[in-house]
Amino acid sequence: MKRNWSDEELTEQWFLSVEELALLPNRVEHNRFGFAIQLKFFEIEGRFPRSPREIPAAALRCLANQLGLSINIFQKYDWRGRARKDHRAAIREYLGFRPFTATDGAKLDDWLWQEVVSFDQNEHRLTEAVLDWCRDHRIEPPSPKRIERQIRSLRYRHEAEFFAAIADKLPGETRARLDALLQPSERAETAAGGGDEESAGVATPFSQLKTDPGPVGLNSVLKELIKLEQLTVLDLPADLFAGVPPKFIHGYCLRAATEPPREMRLHPAPIRYTLLAAFCWQRRQEVIDGLVELLIRIVHRIGVRAEKKIVKKLLSDFQRIHGKTTLLFKIAEVALDNPEGTIKDVLYPIVSEKTLEALVKEYRSQGPAYRQHVHTLIRSSYSHHYRRMLPLILEALTFRSNNSAHQPVIDALAWLQAHRDDRYQFVACDEVPIDGVIRPQMQDILLEEGPDGTQRINRINYEIAVLQALRERLRCKESWVEGADRYRNPDDDLPADFDHQRAVYYDALQLPQDPDKFIASVQQAMTEALTEFDQGLPHNPKVKLRSYGKNRIVLTPSDPQPEPDQLSRLKAEVLRRWPMTSLLDVLKEADLRIGFTDTFQTLASREILDRDTLRPRLLRCLYGLGTNTGLKRMITTDEGINYT
């Protein structure tokens, strides 16, 4: 039960009605108080309080004021005596509840097995489901120990059947390949010299699959491609985890990732194969997502670096010219008045030579010449370095699109894949998709006329254009990748009955079904926001706009927010009560009183360390991470704890 209650909540939940006041015993004051507490607690929670600590202090004061009693009288109530049992029997009869029986336990087992355990195995949520079921059936719930035993029994039975079902779906060849992931190579076994493989640092394919891709580069791409090949060769059935909630697969994947190969080999076959299959199933999705991320980052890096070089080169002599329309009018007017005059005598008195040079530089920095310079650097960077890795990613992944408007990009990828070994330099424009792949402003730069009079495009330029278009499609989910998770088919995220219940879902989201109306509303909102930003930015005292330097927009740091009164009072009270007590000691005392570290559960099948040994380590980790002190500074050599 929650600890803090507002006055409105107390009035609604904890006030006794006339019938309830008549139900209270009349003889002893502390029995009246105890009866009232248990009655209202049962009405709210659907169960009786297990100890006085569960009852909020605000509720005690509220009931004490109603009964005209002192709150201290509640301490005299006997929580183990006969009166308490009689009070509970009377409360059950008044509210229409009955005690929990063995028959109820069997029915509860069947309901949990069919409706809950297959979709959620969190112990806390299962306990809440048991309490809700008992309340709906007007049954007093059993003791917490019995609920815990019942839930653990169901979870164990469900997990055993799940492991057996997944293992039965795996072909014999797939099982052999999964076992091979746990075996070190002959070279690694020789290096270990027959000792413990973990202590000797022996790597297995399973441990190598756990590693991160690392920074962007050719080595990272090659490592991820090797992982993808290892995971693809396993040939896991497509329907292996059909109908299994993703959070189950994720939990088993984390459990497998925390166990070394030696521990994994000790599991029985059904458990071992299920954990390995779940790990490899999700790890393959993660590797594919990682390769897509590498592709997006590499294409972005090529363009950004090229633009930075060009901007840096042009920035030194770039000068923005204002009033270009007026200048053009003056030039046209003086040219018409003096058609026979020279430029030096006619134009320079109206527009200076420096102004005309600045106009030319501005056009070159913003017009086709600028895009040409940027593309030249992109082409150089791609052809000399990145072309070695990007085609490998394209070859390993399968791209799809559900929108016919973006199909040219998919067709262009298919063409590149089919002609990857061709050595010719130019490609005829009628052989490859152009519209929908190359942006219109770049077609004038990339397309050229061949000797036979037909338009053609350089092969490397076309590859760059395809990669840039693919990056944009992936970012907006117009293109997706087979086997990925983050970049999966967006149709998989829709409800199964979306086509039939489209209007219902749109109404629930409060969105129009007409895409033009939706786009118009978004554009209007963005226009209003940008207009407000544009009008307010020059007059904002917290913002300075510079015409020089690296940082053109300077933001004034925000003023610190005032400290809440509750926080200052809490600090003062803690300092008054425990002036020489550290935060770690307060954290330890809180755990001793409420035991919050008991909610931390292991990802493995069992805990090797006992709770008395594990609790100090958890508290040190929480303190080190929460205060940014670091884990290494929390080590004490006298207790035999090391960083690993």
C-alpha cells in the first residue's frame, strides 16, 4: 500500500460509513481501532495487513480522529490474539469474502497457466494478478509464502515445457552447430595448456559473438559480417519463437550472455539449446541493426566531412551580400542607358568591383558549384577508402520497401548487386533507375552526355547516389531490412486487424485518415513554431548571434533552479539526526529496514552467492554508479572484493 495520501484520498478511501461504524465492537477501544483499520485496509487492498508497518500513518490519524481515539492506542492491539481472528471473520462475512481453499488453488493454477504465465513471468506482476483474481472471486488471498510457492511452481513448469518445445523444434544439424559455438578451437585449447579456459582467456565462437562492433571502420564491418555469417549458418527455424513474447526472448538472451561457455555446457540439453537459440536469434537481429547503423553513419560521415572541408575553404572569403535585387536593377538600368559603354566606366561606379566579387563567391558557395565541390570530395573519399566496406554490407543485407514510390532505390540496389563484378566506368541512364534515386538538383551534375549522344552516369557516382538515397529511406522507415529488429518491416508493428479496424485506430490516435490533412497540419505546426522562433531569436536576451568565430550562436547558461523546500528540510533533518553518517550508511540502513535489494534478481538460473554476501556488493555498485564515484573507488581490500 502506498504511504502518502492526500486529504481528498483519505476522505474517499478511509472514512467509515454509518453501517461500518455500527459493525465495530463496543467494549475495548484498541479493538475498535484495530477492527476499523483491518476493515478499511481490506476494502482497499483486498487482503488483510500482514503487519502494522503496512498501515500508513496518515490513515491511522484519519481513523483515530473519526473514532475520537488517540493514535497511540493502536499499539495495544494484539496482532496474534483471538480477537484479531474474530475480527477478520466478521469482516469477511460483512464484505462477502471467504477463506482460500485447495479447490481455489487448483482453479487459480489453471487460470494463471492459461491467461497469465504464458505472457508474463514477472513475480511481482504475477502476485498482483493473484490478488486481483482473489478479489474478483470474493476470496481472501492466501499467505505470501503460499502465493510465492504457487507462482514459482507455475514458472518452473512453464519454463520446463517451453525449453522442451523449443529444443524439439531444432533440427539435429542446428543443435550440432549450437554446440560447436561453445567449443574452443584447437589452437585455443593448445594455448590454454589443459587449464581452465576462462582463466586462460580462451575465446570460443560463443564468447566472440558477445563482443561489440567497435568504432566505424573496415575492421568493424568485417567483424560484424563474420558474426552475421556465423549466426546465419545456424539455420534457426523461422517459426522457432512464433507466438513467444519478445521480452521472454530478451530475458533468455541476457541470461545466456551472462554465462561463460563452461557454465553453458553444464546445462541439460533442452535448457542449453533454448538459451543458445534465444541468444543467437536476438543477436542476429542486433548484428543486422548494427550493420545498418554502420551503413548510415558511414554515408553520413562521408557527406559531413566533405561539407566541412568546403565550408572551411569558402568561409574565409565568404561575404553575404544584402539587397541583391536592388543591385540587379541598378546594373540593368545603367546597362540599358549606356549600351556602348565599357564595364569599368559604366558598372563600377554603380557597383564596386569588390561587391561583384563577393556576389560571385556567394553564388559559388551556394549554387551548383558548391554542390560540385562537395560531391568531388565525397567521390574521392568513397572511392579510396569506403568503397571497400559499403558493398560488403549491401551484399550481406536484404533491403525491402512496402511503398511503390521508393521502389526505385530497391531496384537500384538489385542492379548494383547483379553487376558488382563489372569493370566498366560508365552506365547508361536507361539501364538503371534515375528518378527516385538521384536528387533532381544533383542530376545536372552527375548526368552527362556520352559519345553516342545518350545520357550516362559514372559508376562510382551512381553508387554514391544510391547509398545516400538508401540512408534517407532507412531513417524514415520507408525501406526496411530482413531479419532486423529496429529496422524491421513497419507493417509488423501494426495490429493484426488494422486493415479492418483502421477507422477505430485512427480515432483512438485522434489522427485524420487523409494523409494530405495530416501533412498540412504538421506543416502548419512547424511553420508556426519556426516563425515564432525566427521572430523571437534576435530579441532574446539569452541568445547572441555572431558573424564570426566557430560558434555563431551563443546561449547564456540558464539560472539554477531554486531548491525545493522539501529537499532542504530533508537535508537539514538528516544532518540533525545523523551528522556524521555518510550517504552509503543511509543507503545500507534503508536496505536493512525495507530490503529493497531483494528485488534485484539474477539473470542466471540460480544465484551462487548468498544474499548476505551479495547485498554489500549491490549497495556498493548502486552508490558508485548513482553518485558517479565509480566502481573502482568502492573496492576495499580488507573485505577481499576486487573490481572483476
